[in-house]
Amino acid sequence: KLDILISSVCGILDAEVSKEVLAMRAQTKLQSLVTAAILAAAVAIVKIIGAIYKIPLGNIIGDEGKAHFTVAYNIYNLLLTISTAGLPLAISKLTSQAHAQGRENEKRKIFRTAIVLFFVLGTVGALFMFFQAEGLAGFLENSLAAQPIRALAPAVFCVCLLACMRGYTQGQGNMTPTAVSQVLEALLKLAIGLPLAWYVLRIGMSLEMGAAAAILGVTAGTAVSMLFLVGYLTKHRNRTQSLDVPSGSSHLIRQILAIGIPITLSNSAMSILNIIDTKIVMGQLQNALLLSEESAAALNGQYSMAMDMPNMVASFVYPVTMSLIPFAAAALARQDHAGADRIISSAFRIIAILALPAGIGLSVLSTPIMVLVLPAQREDALAAGPHLQVLGIALIFICLMILTNAILQTYGKEKLPIFTVIVGGIVKIIMNYFLVGNPDINIHGAPISTLCCYLVIVVLNLFFVWKYSPQKPRYLEVFAKPVAASLLMGGAAWAVYGLASRVLDGAFLALAQQMFADPDKIQLWSVYLANAACVLLGILAGVIVYGVLVIALRILRAEDVRSIPRGEKLIKLLHLK
């Protein structure tokens, strides 16, 4: 819309004014690129730190502790989504409008009103989690998760205030405070949570206390991040005098809620379904299969450990394609349907090129990968391997779901993703009830239902994208070659891993015998090092085969890489068309 307005202005003004407008437009684009770069860098750092946090966490607290951690985090996620999903965006939008108009008093009034609203939301959420921890844990059929839930309660309060302050600074075009606070929060979660969990278990405390200690790192991170933003806003307080008359508090609250509530509802659907899903899985393991609470938590923890891998990979894959969606929105605003179609097709191709091999790779090397990342919990890793075999395929549909949700929102169909997520969630809940309650399937029903959930969502989303696209996407053309290349890649990775394991097992046994005298250590390290080497060789073989196939089959096109840094050189190097 801004581009259309600028083009119209340039068409009616004289040449000098046009030059000035174009210069302002270029400056706005430069600021947007800088803003995007700051946030992208922060997100990348946070994701890396998150991966470093999750992998050792499973090694420290084990399957049962991971189950307690996941129960608490699912409740936290729901309260977090309710309080921070849409309302900060509303604050950012209202602040941005006032900032553009130079209405300083309006900006201050928006912030004062919002901070009171978020203070109330955070206080209610934190008190609810703290004093109802036993009730929430009992509802989710895991009474031992009460302490982890209570340890997360203060984080709800801190994150509410964080969300308000981040929305306010972002509305003024300043992304640096948000980026710094996000990195600070992630670093403290890692630096405090992991050592504290390790120490608590080392002195002989229970697994639920170990999970609570790990979660205290999250709470500490949010508290320090909140204090940083408080200090930043105090130091950079704008005392500029302004004559504008601000809106009333009730009017501003209505505006914030009108913008934020629909977005919050759309983002809360999956969090609510995840909580219900956890209750059903834990309930069926105990009620239908007659397992103890600890045994049920251990099985659910193994599934949670496996689920960490696709979630972690998806967090790195989908931002690459999501960065193309704003360009599609701009093309649609200009009524350039052909341009929007090219951008959306490019997003589909890139998600196929990245998500398909990642998912198939995780699936074919599932157990070896789990053994690699969980050396201190080998039995849990072996149990989680079959889960990851199914969840690797689910990763593909998770990435596609996120992309198609964004595309539907770009087309102005914001309510459809809510509908498809609810349908997929209902499928997951029903399947879990019957599969997990079946003694022959047991906890292995959980990853199957997760795969089917995302499959249903993606099929529905793809249909609606096709229905509402001005130029119908050609799905077979987009996905056929990447699927074929990914299957060949998976076969190569599996074959190389199998061959290497036959050759290297003896070599690493001899190496371990030279390093250690203890027979147990010799066995442990020879098996782990041989597996690690074979996994890395399998991944390397898969990457080489897939890279060759992507170029040979011309899966990647010039338009897909032109917008990235040095894209033109890459196009010439790979002879892309």
C-alpha cells in the first residue's frame, strides 16, 4: 500500500519533488532492511542457543524429567500466547501510527495504558500458575509436574511486561532493544538452567526438582531481560514537548483488544490442543494401560525428546521461506498477481528443497541421531529413535503448515488457519485416545497422531491456497523433483551409515582400548564414537548426493536465490535459469 501511494504521488508531483520522494522511499527500504537484519540475526542466535539448551537438558534430566518439563512448558506456552501473541502487535501498530504523526503525548498514553493492562494480565497469569500448580498438574495427569509449573509462574509476569515494552520500541522502528533482550533471555536460560539442573540432581534431589531447576533458568532469563528493557526505556525516555491531545484510556484499550484478540485466538489454538493432547496421552498410559505415573511420564518424556529434533530443525528452515511472504503481500497490493505467484511458488520450492531432505534425513537416521545427541541417556535415545523416524516425516508438514498459514494470511484469509489447526488438532486428540490406549501400540501412537495432525492441516491449507490464489499453484511441478531427490538422498545416507558402521566399529573399539582400561568405558566410548563417525559420514554423503541432484535436476531456479546476498554470482556459478 505504501508503494502504491508513493507511485501515485510521484506521478502527479514535479521532478524535484519526485526525486525527494524517491530518496525517502529508498531510505525507508534501507531502514526496513536494517530492521529485518537485526531481528533475523537475533532470531538465529536465539535458535542456536535454544538448540544448545535442549540437547544437554535431555541428557541431564532424562525421560521422566523431560516429561515434567514439557507439561510445565505447555501450560506456560498457553498463558504466554494469550498474553503476548496479538496484544504486543496491537501496541506496535498504534505506537507506529502515533510516531509517524509526531504525536508524542499519544505514544506516551499508549504505553502507560498498555503497561497497566499487561501488568494485570501478567499478575493474574503468574498467580494462577503458582497457586494452582497442583491442580494444573493433576489435570494433565502428571502430579509430579507441580514444582516445574510453580517455577515458571514468575516468568509469565515478566514476559507480559517484556511483550509490552518490545511492542512499544518496535512501533518506533527500534528493533535493537528487542534483539538484545531476546539474546540475553536465551543466554541466561542456558547459563543458569542447565548448571542448576545438573547440581540439583547431583546432590540427590528428585527428577521433578531437576526439571524445576532447569525451568528456573527460563524465569531468570525473562526477569533479567525485563530489567534490561526497563533500564533502556528509562535511559532513552523521550521528553520532547508536544501539543497533541492523547486518546482516552478506555478508547486505547478497546483498540488494543480489537487488534490483538483475533491474532491471539489464532495463535492459541495449537497451544490449547497441545495441553489437551498431553492430558490424553498421560491419561491413556495410566488409565488404559495401567502404568504408574512415573512410568507414563518416562514414556511421554521419550516422545518429547524425539519431538525436540523436528521442532529445532523447523525453527531454522521456515524463516528462510517466510522472508519471501512480505514481498508477495506487496505484489498483491500492487495488483501484480503474476509477481505474487512467482514469489509464492519460489517459497514453496525453497521449503521443499530444505524441509524434504531434513525430514527424510532425520527419519532414516533416527536412532543413530538420538544416540548421538543423548550420550548420557542411551536407553532413552534408543527408545526415542522410532518416534523420530515418524516425526522426521512430520517435520516436512510442520514447515509446510507454517508457510501455507502465512500465505493464507497474505491473501486476507486469516480465519482459515484457525479452522485447519483445530481440525488437525481434533484428529490428533482422537487418534491419541485410541492408539495410545492400545497396548500393542502404546506411546508409539503419539508420533503417528502428530504426523496425521500436520498432514491434515497441510492438505486443507494447500486446498485453500489453491482455491484463493489468483494463479493456481502447480503442486506436482513444485514437489515432484525435490521428493525424488530427497528419497535418493535418504537412501544414500542410510547406505553409507550402514557400510561405515561395519567398517569402523572394530577401529573405534581398538582406539577405545588404547584410551581406557575400564571395560565399561571401552564399550561405551567405542560404540558412541563409532556411531558419531558413521552418522556424520551418512549426513555428508546425503548432502553431496542431494546437492548434485538439485543442480542436475534443475530444482533450484535463478529467481529463488536472486534476492540473497551474492545471489547473482551463485546463479552464474550453478548455471541457474
